[in-house]
Amino acid sequence: MTAILNRKLAFKSDGLHVDFLPQMGHPSLHPSEQSLPVLPKLGFSSPPECADPAAIASKWLQSFSSSIASGSIEDVISTLLPSTFKSIDHGYDSVDVDALSGYWRDILAFTWDFRTFEGTEVIRQFLKDRLQRANVSDMRLSDEVCPTYEQPYLDLAWIQAVFTFNVAVGSCIGVVRLVPIKARDDIQWRAHVIYTALESLHGSPELIQRQPGIHAGEYSIKSPGLEDFEDKDPTVLIVGAGHNGLYTAARMKSLGVSTLVVEKDECVGDVWRNRYRCLRLHDSKAYIQSPYIPFPSSMPKYPDAKELGDWLEAYAKRLNLAIWTSVTVLDASQNADTHCWSVTITKANGTMRSFVVKHLIFATGYNGGRPRIPQVVGMDIFRGQVLHSSEHRSAQDHIGKKVVVVGACSSAHDICEDYHNHGVDVTMYQRSPVYALSLKPGAEFSVKTTYGNPSIPVHITDLFAQSTPVHLGVGLSYRMAKAIAELDKDLLDRLRSVGFRTNMGIKEAGFFFHVLERTGGHYLDHGCSQLVIDGKVKLKSDSTLSEFTEDGLRFENGTELKADVVMFCTGFVGTREVIKDICGESVAEQCRPVWGLNVEGELNSSWREIGPKGLWYAMGNTVTGRVYSKHIALQIKAIEDGLLKERYSIE
């Protein structure tokens, strides 16, 4: 963590209390909750007292640090909660209700990868393989964040502490959550979660400095001005100047890595400005802050597409990022000997240019940003218009028409509401259940427990969020989803009463897994749900689409919908297709899946090399981009400095 605070801070969550479950073993716990270290599993029938969390954290860290320094794997293990829990084995049919979980999540510090180790035996093997190589030193509690006693639920309690340390290549930060266990008549505290992450490379600090005035917390990059690549090649070429492309370029520049961004649109930010005019972000500005420069106070709580596009353009200018717009990337190929990438582009005036770069990063949006339109029988005989949501600009284009919107997630709702507001006859066709929640109180309740406290700097909240492994987070998200469902009970009941099909999300964990696994399948209600309930946006959800007719759609139950326009809100084709189009099929076949989760709960390969050396994909929402842009920049800088020679990757 960059030392940017002038005082030591103590942060404590508000807590979301549920009924305490006193029985041992918790057979009544939902399978998604089994990873939680609930107090009855730890031998407690009520929360223990904790008068001095700082003293407890200090004592634990001293023991942990001494064990690390001695190189004794078993001594390190003795500071952790004994754990036999295995998420991969815990389905809905058979759950070991007494098993305790334990986690060590590492981001680059020990592994040069994104890894989560679950259970004592897996952590022991990780330490055998990596501890000695890391050369850990100077471990101490953070000077910025005080240890705190947290009780997020009545049956959960832990001490949360932040610590810093060094490894051979750089400075690192860690988070530990200590849970109590009974030892005869005494209470001992053991690590249930350890999080370690590389923060900076020795000799290569971020070249940033605080900007006086303007906006609180703003930084500039202390590096040469705008680079000119007319006659030279960058080290890194980024395809796409959306938020992930820009954030990655900013991080690269702060580390002194020569980087050029190429963008197909005419202006930075057009990727948002050119989307349908009614688009509204479902995340508040407190949640989607940019690295180095916070949003101005004039930015509304929920920016629209144009406001975000304008912000990204201003962000790029303020940080003096090297960007070429109106560029088409024609192809890219890798030299088998040097592993460098030859990339050919063309400018708007027809001028062609070839680059030879060491690193090629795709930042072209969720699933590549290329529309997916399912092929349906009879499309060729339909006399109306077939469009994808990416082609929609305004409902004014279809006044007086009958429109069927295929899909029932965020874009579908936004577009249906737009049509209704312009007096267009619109029907939403729902193909499958959707996880729906209100913006207020639902989503705001969720964010309030994390990014809703303005006194907590965003990078601190990011740190705590990142320190929660996904397999543990599913239990917390399950409880959050239940709480939100209670708040939204009236809304959900009324939606179901008119035939709108809802679910509780993947693993019944709400919004959490929908984003990480599907990048979709949900809707945060800005008001369209009421239109559906009132019948102002008509709903079709009782049968599978069978075929197009000349003047509409026919369904398997024999019903038909008349339509002049069919709008598919059906997502995008996937990253592999984008890579195949530019790099060729043989390269695409070497690439791992980019989005979604692996067995450890980590993103498959986004923000790391996705297969071939020097080929990367930067993908995710604005929060993911803010956090992981630093990780990708550190990896590339380490490669260029000869520090990253091998990764400790999942088999």
C-alpha cells in the first residue's frame, strides 16, 4: 500500500446481524455458508470478548513472522486454523458440516500468479514449494490501519489486521483474519484467512505525486510527457481505450513502461457515448473510482454513459496517456524466436503502420465486445428489423412500431424502459430466470457495507475486498443476498405475480457469482420493474422461442408475438473470437478461458498472460480494472526487469 495517509486509521464494518445459530455442526447451514468459520464450529456458544485486538494481532504476527524467518513450515502451520474443508467437494448433496475452512490467497508476492490455497494440506505444500524462494523479511503491522475486532454477523467474529513485509523482489502488503479457538480454559487466535500481495518492485516505485488543490486525493505521474510513437515501437500495445485500457496504461506509465493505446472510435470515451442514450450505470461513483484521480464532486452519484465517457476522455488527457484513436487493428502474429508481437494497424486516413511489441494487451470489453445474436429459424423471412442492443441508440428510431426485446437483464430493461418512455409498444421476452434486486434499498445496502463509508479511502476498501477469497466470499454473499431479498420481498413478489421469473443467483449468492462467472444474468432495478408489474412493458415468459414468422415470433406453445423490430439483448460472443480474428485460430487455440472462475476461485486468466507469452487480456468492471491494472503492470515491469522468470501456477 502506498503510504499516502497522514494518520493511523481504524476501520470497522457496520455489521449485518442474523440470528445466532447455537448448535454445533450447523446441519441447518446452507451449503454456500459452509466455508464460514461460524463460532459454534470453533467451540463457542456466544461471541468471545476481545478487549485489545491490536495486542492479539501483534502477538500473532510476531509468532508468524518468527516462523517464516526460521523457515519452519510446521511452525507457520501452527499459527493457522487447522482446516480440512474443500470447496470443490462441497455440493448440495453431501457436505461435511463440521469441517473448518482456512485460506491463503496470494497475488504475485509468493507465486507470481493469482492463487488461493484452501485447507491445511494445500497450504503446507504451497509453503514447501515457495516459502524459501520468497526470502521474506521485515514483517510488521501496518502503520496506517489499526487491527480491529469485527463481527459481521452474530455467529461470526474475527480480528482483522493489515501487515507489510518484503520479499526478494519488492514490498508487499498482507491482511490476516484471526478467529478464536478454545484451548483448555484459554482462548487462542489462529489465522483463518491470510492475504499477501506484491505492492511494488524494489527500485521501481510508482512515479506518482500528489497534486495540490483541484480534487482531494488526485495524483499525477512523474514521467516524461506524451510519447510519440510515429517512429518507434512501444514496449506494450493496448487494444481498446475503455476504462481497463486506460487504467492499465496509467499504471504502466507510472512504472516507466513505454505504452501505446489504440482505439477504434474517434474519441476516447466514445465506447460509452455511442451506446444507447438511456444507459445508466448501476454502480455509484463511490464504487467505481479511477486510479490516481477521483471523480470530481460535480459527478452525479450514478453517472450516465455520456458522463462516464467524458470522464474517461478527461482522465486520459490529465495523465497525458499516449492514445491513437480511429485505429483498426488488422492482425497480430508472434515471432517464434523472440516471442515479440508484430501488430499491423490502419488509421482513419488509410495509413498503415506495423509495430513490434513485447506485450500485446486486449482491453476490448466483456467477452470481447462483439454482439451475440442467436440464430433462429425463419430469420431470413422476417420482414422487420433484427438488431442487437449494441446497435440501439434511441427509442425515437422506432416510434409507431411494435418491438420485442429478447432478454431480461440490464440492457433489456433499460431499452424497454426507453421504448415505454417514448410511447412505443414493447414486449420483453424472458428466456430464463434473472437475479433481480432493487437499486435502493437492495444494491445500496450491499455497497454501504463495503464502499459506502466516505471516511475509508478506496484503496483500503479494495484491500479488504481483495483479501476475501471467493470460496469464503460465497458464504458472505449468500447471507447478503438473503438480506437483500427480504428488503426487496414486495418487489420480487409482485414481479413473480405477473410471470417474471427470478432466482437467487449462482449458488444462491446473489449478484456475486453472476458477475464473476457470467458477466450477466442480473438486473439492478432503476424503475423498469414497476413498468413490467404494471403491464406498461408487456412480458412474455411462458414458452421457448421456436421461430421467426414473416411478421413476428412464434413460440413452442403455439403463441405468437407480432413485431416490426426484434431487439436481441443477448450479450457478446466471447474473447476467443476476438483473439482469433486478430491473431489467428492457432493462437486462439493456445489461449485459456479469460473470464469465469477456476477451481481455486480465481479469475481464469484475465490480467495475466492468457496462453502465448506476452499476450494478455484486461477484462472486468471499473472496480476490477482499478485493482487489477496494478497487478498486470507489476507483472510486465517485472518481466522487463528480468525478475519474473517462473510462475507457481495452478496445474
